[in-house]
Amino acid sequence: MVLVDGKLVEPEAARVSLFDHGFLFGDSVYEVVRTREGRPFLLDAHLARLRRSAAEIYLEIPFTDGELADQVRRVVREAGHEESYIRIIVTRGVGEIELHPATCRRPGLILVALPLRRPPERLYTRGIRLAVVGRRRTHPHSLNPAAKTGNYLNNVLAVIEARRRGADDAVMLNAEGHLAEGTTMNIFFVSGGVVRTPALESGILEGITRGVVVRLVREEGLPLEEGRYPPEALREAEEAFVTSTTRDIMPVYSVDGRVLESRGPGPVTRRLIRRYAAFSTPRSAGR
Ligand SMILES: Cc1ncc(COP(=O)(O)O)c(C=O)c1O
């Protein structure tokens, strides 16, 4: 089910204007939220990030978080799926075909609720195959990677390049050549018994799942370092995993064709997967 500017429509019937700057220029922001036991999971954190993304592109969202949350719950209810994948999109709105948004009178709001699909099981039992591609994450002085915008072409190209090399997905470096993140996921790896992840200053999206995992790693009493790392650090890691809303914690199998020492989910990854599952059961999620 889809809500376009407050109107409920079936996904196939949903339409946006050709003149929406979201379509014309990728001038929009979005969030992906999932439900757990039918309820939007960590919605407050996602709405807070939506607002931060909007601020990065000088877009004012004319709805309160309460109004957005009501709309999210409405589309989930109307969709009636067992678990939903929810996409919240705020576009610059309809205007003239010119870059400056002066003619866009109000932002468009689109909410999509589709059945949640779990990634293929082999990506959990064996792990994901990553390739460090040449395509770099945008520099924070360009389109800031901390903003989740409708302009994902850089990441689209990166995943195409990774697939051409026989991998499942891409790892992108920042302009300085340090590890940044996957095309739609954050990266963690373990070396010397320390759990490591690129620092936010590496120019990445502050993943909601990443934030939870950082907290859980600390609560587990495991050593954690957020830093700047060369790609070799990931290739030579003892084990690694990626995080995102739709994947939760997914182990890494190989990087650039080189199978990691753990040859699949390693002990720290398994421990955190268990810990994350316990955290994300609705009773303990603090909602
Ligand atoms: C570039 C990028 N990094 C990381 C993530 C993971 O973020 P989250 O855990 O909030 O889903 C995403 C999510 O789609 C993303 O697009």
C-alpha cells in the first residue's frame, strides 16, 4: 500500500509528477524502516535522521514527527502485511524544470509499505561477498554521505561494479582512500580481537543499526574502535559483518575474492547476531 500526499493507493497505481524535483534531480530525502511484530522498529531514530537529512539539503519538512509516525502506522495498517518494509520519501515537490526550488510550493510525502523480504539465507549461513570498488563515496563537502537522499547514483554504480566482479555488493572508500561503507550498509570487522568500524568522520551514513550494534558491542564488554582504516584492514580481518535495517547483522564471507579467516560467520559476529536478536524482540526494544 502507498500513501501519496495523504491519499491511499495500491503500489501499481501510485504516481508522482514528472515535475517533482525528487524525480528530476534526486532532490529528496528518505528512510527505510521495518516492522517487527507489525510495529515500526526504531521509528523515532529514523524520523530524527530524516530530519537531519532534510536539513543537509535545505529542505524543511512541514510535518511533525507525530504526524509522520501516524501516517507510517496508517500505511502499515492498511497494507496488512505480516511484516512491512516501509519507505518514507519527502521530495522537494512539484515545480518548474529549473534547479532552484523556488517554484516548488510544498514538499511531497510518499509512504510505501511492502511485504518485508529477508535477504537470501546463504548470505547469513555463508556470508556476503564484498568487493572494494574504485567508485568513491562522495566527499562530505559534496553531497554529504551523512544525508540519506534520493540521489543514490554513486552507490548504484558501485553495486553494478561489484556485481561485474562477481561480488554481492560493494565496499566504498572515501576520497582519502579509507574504508567508508557499503552501498546500503555499514561495515564492521574484527582484527586483533578488537571490533572496528569506520568512524562517522570517514564520511558515512550514521546507520541506525550501526548505532545499536556499537552500543551492544560495548555492553558485551568487547573492545571497540571507531577509526580510519585502509582497505587492507578489511581484507585481512579475522571476521567481518555488515549492518542495515533490512539485513540486521550479516556476516562477510570474502573481500575482493579473498575468503576471510572465519570462512563465514565468526565467533564475534555470531555473538552479536544473538545479542541483536534479543535486543530487537519488541519486548526489549524500549518502545
Ligand atoms: C549508504 C548507507 N549506509 C548505511 C546504511 C545502513 O543504515 P541503517 O542501519 O539505518 O539501515 C544504509 C541504509 O540503507 C545506507 O544507505
